[in-house]
Amino acid sequence: MEDIPIDPRFVPGNILKRDVFSETIDGHLKYDEATKLVCRSLKNVPFWARPIARYLAKREIGALRRVQGIAGTPIIVNANKHGILRIWTSGTPLQLARPTDPSWYRDARRLLREMRRRGVTHNDIAKPQNWLMTPEGTAAVIDFQLASVHRRKGLIFRVMAREDLRHLLKQKKRYAPALLTASEKRMLANKSLPSKVWLATGKKLYNFVTRKLMNWSDNEGSENRLMLEGEAIRERLMGSGVSDVFLVPFPLPSKGIGIYAFVEGPIHEALPLPDLCQSVAELPRRNGKIAEDALILVAQNRMDELALLLEREPDLEAVVTDVRANRQNLTDRVLK
């Protein structure tokens, strides 16, 4: 792909996540470091994935342009065939915020209602990380990669809009079940016909391909892999000049659960290595003990949670920042 930036003013910072269809990077514009931005770049997409990546980006750009001005949706700075540049949406992901205030859910419904008026459905808000609680306590939604713009508000639009609302109610049931009304409970209990068809057919095929053929699961086998292989991996890595090794399970696309090794010292390349292996100058420690929670968040690419941890413990920031900058797992899959 041509090495042309989305916006020549953009100064990239950290890579937040990466998949075959895009790379997400934070940063800012030249001469405006105070305004944090996010760039979804198609620059490093492999050639075989470019048609799909460009199609998804085109859909996302169309949806984002349609929702501009709706409070709680991303604000575009620039967008073209090379990707999307938008203002960073400040907020805490839903799985961390766990809102119990009814005002947040009212605002989330308001957001979906305004999107619906403009003919847009999000189609991916079953993922709690796509919902945010802003510092003001209001709702925001991000990641419009699978969103749809509907020219006509026919049956397909109504079904997809209903599914958006039903997925919001599933979040409400998870984090604030006492707030569910009788009508909301009935809606959760009555799936739409397309949803029932998907669960009966497509979902089963999806599970068969990902879990049986690709051996992909969220957390099955993680403890067993560490228990069965961990000590042998640690012994192999504890070579000359190595002070310590810490192992973490992480989601490995197409292969189930991987093992991520942080090695304090040099890595001996001739050795059989775990799935991911990162050499670090220093492991983060508290009172002489490895800060395991920080390394787990780095290995599993849970950057929002890591940022909160560093706010609470700024003494860890210098060491963790170096480790984070060179992390090797950039997927946004989450171990449950």
C-alpha cells in the first residue's frame, strides 16, 4: 500500500491495537499536542486483506459522517482511503465503569435514538469495550467499523436498530440488573427472528470453525497450558544474563491461548520460544516482587485498565512505559 499518511499533520504515538484490517494509533496534530487523536490506519494492511479493509473503512467513514454532531459519537478530523483520523473520545470502557446510575442508561438510549433518526445502526455494541462512560458520566460509543447507513427505514433497518437496543439492555442486565423495567425484560426474553436464525445456524457454524477447526477460545486451557508447559519454558529462558522470567496467558488468534514471556535480560534465539517473547531491561516491581497485574495487562493489551493502574501507582510508570512501548500482542480480544 502507498506510504501516504491520512493527514500530513498527524504525529503518531503508541500503537493501541492491530489486526489484518487496520492499525489503531494514538497521537496529535503538529503544533497541537493538547488535543489527543486516534488514527485507524490502513498503511500496513497485507495485500490480500486490502479490499476488505478498504470496504470496512468506507462503511465506517460513511457512518461517522452521518452521526457527526450527535453527542457521544466520534468527531472526525480527516478521512480518506488511507484511513480515519478522529478526536480521542475520553471515557472509561463499560466493563471497567460498570455503571449503576440510571442516567447513564437513559443517555445511552438517547444516543441510539438519535443515531436511528439518521438511519445509522452500530451493529457491534454487544462488546462492552465499544461503550464508554465519559468523565461527565454520559454515554459514548466508538468503533463504527461494522456500522450500517440505511437509506430506507424498512424491515432490515428496524430489526438492526432493535438489536442495537437489545444489546444495550444486555449490558444493563450485566451491570445494573435492578434498573431493568418489565418491558425491557420482555424485550431481552424475545429475540428477533434474524437473531434466532443466527443462533440456530450461523452461530453454530461460527463456533465450530473457531473452536473446533481453529482451536480459538477466550480462556479455555489457559491454566492447563501454564501448568503443563510453564516450568519448562521458564527453564529454557533462564540463560546467561537473565535475571527473571514472567509468563502470562493471552488470546492468540486462530490458535486459542498463547503464552507470553517477559524476559528480564537477553533472549537466546536458538532456544524453542513461547508464542510471544519480550526482552525487557527491567521488570516492574513493588517492594521487590514482580508487579504481575501490570504485566498481565500489557500481555493482554488491556491498555485502558493499565492506564488506570498507572494513575493509582505512578511509581510504576517509568518501567511499565518501556515495557508497554515494545509489547508484542496488539489484539483487542479480551480474556474473560
